[in-house]
Amino acid sequence: MAWKIFLFILLTFVLIAGISFPIVENPKVWYQFPLIPGLKENAKIIFFHVPSAWLAVIGFLMSTIYSIKYLRKKNLDDDAKSYSAAQLGLIFCILATITGAVWAKFAWGSFWSWDPRQTSIFALLLIYGAWFALRSSIESEDKRATLSAVYSIIAFVTVPFFVFIMPRIMDGLHPGSADDKVTPGGGPIVDFRMNDSMLVIFFLSLIGFTILYYWMWKIGYKSLLYKEKLNKKLIRG
Amino acid sequence: MNKYYLLAEDISKKFGRRLIFNGLNFEYNHNGIYGIAGINGSGKSTLIKIIAGIISPSSGKVIHKLDDKVIEEEKLHNYVGFVAPYLIMYEEFSAWENLTHISKIRGIEFNKELFNSLLNDFLLIKRKNDLVKTYSSGMKQRLKFIFALMHSPKILLMDEPTSNLDDEGKETVYRIVNREGKNKIIVIASNERTDLDMCSTKIELEDYKK
Amino acid sequence: MKPYALFKKDYHSELRTRYAINSLTMFIIVALSVILFSIGNEKVPQNLTGGLLWVVIFFSAMSGLSRAFVSEEERGTSLILHLIAAPTTIFNGKLLFNLILVFLMNIVITILYSALFEEFIIRNFLLFFLTFILSNIGLAIASTIIAAIISKAGAKGTLYPVLSFPILLPLILISVMLTSYSMIGASFADAKMGLAVLVSYDVIMLTVSYMLFDFIWKD
């Protein structure tokens, strides 16, 4: 119970701090954020957009890890865990896409411009979509678990192409792209040139959202297992 | 003379969370004919597929040994002959073309005399160049026996071997099963009394439901 | 040798039934004519023609390449394959069949395409040739393993492009980029990175496919 209250306080603080702390040119007090050229007031989105994108990837990663586990042990509980992780991953993937697009409207002038990072999150959405479509087309539980596990592993190996390679060889607008003038060379993790207080809140937000994700994931797969038990009982009468 | 040894160690199979059978143990180390009995839907076909290595058991394992050497899973198909109603031959080819393609994919020598004598045994020699599409279901069933025997397997697995066959066809099958049973292990899963009467021991699948 | 025998069986069967070839040929014609109609008499920007080529290739591939496994599964003959060959043999044979089909299909598409679109001019031919070969290999590998997955799933035809597209997306994006490079006559130094990515895509896909095929094949 204690950690739930802690999580509540943490997320409330992140929410208030992230939205209300002012951005000034030369921060003097601890609660002031620095002005980042090119991002300005829009920079505040990183407290919400980056954790969503992070969780979209974490969801996919966890789903793949449990898929591998399923293929090794053939335990259907692992499939439920993988499914629950992917469900949450899809939700956060949609959130990241929308927050990113809204931000892009103000920063780059249009909702969508096929920046490599937009392309990769779009690909992630497609992978999630295809994965759920595959699952819904298979009746037998074992087959569904095996085939979707195999598919998620195949999809997973394409991720490095999107995350590490595309942004480097294709020109992009996103902070941290190949032709970003402030950080030449680009890279998978964006160097935001934040000050300490901004970094602290950013990481608090990441931690808070990750705990939230973990909590939701646990509830998700447990409810799946209960549902199956209940179904079995109802069938047996 | 080859000595074949088949061992099932505590195998169980679940489909999803539904149990098919549990704690199944058997050991066949003499040549002969062995039976698997059970009502419809009791898992006879599942068990015979597990023995053939087509599907894997949920727990436990099946061990095939030839002359005290364990046969690897990858190579098991070279030693197993398999007949079942749900086995379907390539309908767009003739019987002869089926046999040529299959022997090449297996990587065995194309043995013309053996194939001709098998076709002769199973009364298909006259129709060997007709497309399988045009065969009756009984003829297709007889073709499956030729398929199962074409690579001189060391163990024969048969799921309802006499389904779709007329009396003459059944006679042929029994004759050949009794002949082959002298020098290899034959496992028959069936409901037919006459099929099971040939078997020396029987597994009743109903005994392994809990 | 055994995979080659499986390929010969599929080839023979294809000659009898014309499962893949007919739909593929028609699809190429339909896709090309739709593009031609929609363009009409307009002048197409050069870099667009390079992209459209890959649109035609992707959709044609989706119409024919799933046949390798789906036809076995639909007719119930996959049990025979289980009984006569090891999983790697099966995968190699089917991959060989798809590789040859992809190369034939794409050679036809490219020839037709360069005849029909005047703007489609390759200036660095060697670069285009390398791109063509590497991406065809990748296309064949990815489509073979996805075909294996959908052959075991329920909804067969409709799901194939849905499952394949995200997997093929990196390949298609890089190929489009390299094609436009070869159309503007860029040097190999510029395209080095792209080609390296294509090679690594092929290698990674092949490795993963071999690792996972057993799980798909054994139900």
C-alpha cells in the first residue's frame, strides 16, 4: 500500500512540476528550467512524451522476453504476461504518437512529416497492430501463444534498424537526428542539454511512469489468469 | 537383425489447459504388434503423432533407440513409417510421381523394384500413372501404406489402418502387418476389434485421464 | 540436395496447378496499369518512380509468396513433409522456391517498369544491381518465415501483408533510398552505409528464421 501512495505523490509532483515550472534564459532558482534553442516552451513535453515512448518500447521488450520464455517452457502463464505487456505497450505507443504529433505541429509546423523517429514509432504501432491481428485469428491457445511469440521475436529484431540505424542514415527533424546541428552525428538517446533540476524531474517522471506501468502490467496479467480460471470453472459446471 | 527400442517416459499432453492424457509409460523392446485403444476423442491420434515426433508432448519424453543408439529427433523421420486417415498425398501428382518426389526429398535411393512390388501388393500397379485426384478413398488409403513402407522403416505407426478399405484391402493390410511385425515394431491405434486382435499388448487411453 | 528435391517437387506442382504464377502475373499487370492510369499524361518526378517500383514489388510479393507454405497447409499435405524431412530441409527448400520466385518476379517487374516509365533511369547501374540482389534476398527470407506463420494461423490471405509490412519496412525504406541514390548517380561511398544495412538485415533475418522455424513447424 505504501508504495502506491508514494507513486501517487511522485506522479502528482512530476505533473505539477513538469507543467508549471517556468522556462527562463538563465536559470537562477532551482525550480527554473533553461531555455533550449529550438525547443523553447515546447521542451516540457519531454516529461510526458519520452516516458510514453520509453514504455511503448519497454512493453514490446517485455512482451518479447516473455515470448522467449514461453517458447522455452511452454507455460501459458508466460503468454498471458506477454499479452498484458503488449496491451500496455500499445496504449503507451498510441500516447507517444499523439503527444509527439501534437508537439510536432507546434515545433515543425505539421502533425506528421515522416521524420525517422516518427517512422519508427509508426512501425512499432504497425507491429503491435499486426501482433494483435495475428492473435485474434488463431483459435487454439497453444498455437496462438507459439505463433505470436515467434512473430514478436521476428519483429523485435527489426527494432534496431528503426532505433539505431534509420535516424543516422536518413535526415530528420527530431532532436538527436543525423543533421541536428547542435549534436552532430546524432544518436539513439537525445542529448537534451537540460539543467540539473530539469534532469531530476525528467528521471523522476521516467521512474514514476515505469512503476505505474509495472503495476498496471501485474493487474493486467493477473486478471487474465483469473478470467481463464473462471472460464474453466464455468465450462466444467 | 536390427534391435529397435521404444520408450515413453511419463508423457502427458495438454491442448491449451485441457488435459488429453497424463502419466503414460510404456516400453517396447521386442518386435511385434502393439495396440492403442480408446474411444473417439480420447487422444489416440495425438499419442501416435507424439510417438512419430510430429508434435511434442507437454511433459515427459519418447525415446527411440536402434541398436542401443538413441535416434536424434532431427533424423527420426528416416526410421518411422506412418499411416493415418488425415495423411494426404499430393493430389496433383500420380502415385508414381508422389513416390519419386518423396524418395528424393527423403534423400533415399529410388528403388524401382521395391516400389513396383509394393504397388503390386496393394493392387495399385495398374493405376500407378493416374493422378491421385482420380483415386477412390480406399485406393488413397492403400497408397499411404506404400508411402509408409517405401523407405524400409524400422518402426511402423498406424492410425486406423483399415479405415476406408474393403475386405480385400483389409486382408492385404493384415497380411502385410503380420509379415512386417516379425522384424519391426508396429504400433496400431484403432477402434476396430479386428485391428486390435492382432496386437499382443494394448494401452487403454481411458486409464490415463487423471 | 534434399532442399533442392523439395524445390523440384514444388516447381513440378506449380507447373501442374499454377497456384502462384497466375496470380503473380496478373497482380503485376494490375498494379502497373493502376499506376499508369492514375498518372495519365502527367510528368512524374524522378524520385517518385523509384519509390513506386518498390510499391509494385511489395504488393506483388504479398500476392504470391505465401503460397509456399499455405498451399501445403490448405491441402493438408504438410504432414507428409513432417514425415519425410527435417525442419531445416523444409525451410531451405521453401526458401529456395521463394528466392527464385522473387528474382523472376522482380526481374519482370523491373524490365516492364523501365519500359513503361521514361523517367525511371538508372545512372549508377552497379549500385542498383547490388541493391536489387540484396533486397530480393531479404524479401524472400522474410516472406518465407511469415508465410510459415500464417499457414498455421486461421485467416490466411488477409493477414499476410499485415504481418509482413512492419517486418519488411526497414528493407523497403533502405531499398527506396538506395534506388533513388542509384537514379541520381551517387557514388558507392555515399551508399556504403545503406548497403551494409541491407546485408545485416539479410543475415539477421536468416538467423532468426532458422532459430524459430522449428517452433512454427512443430505444433
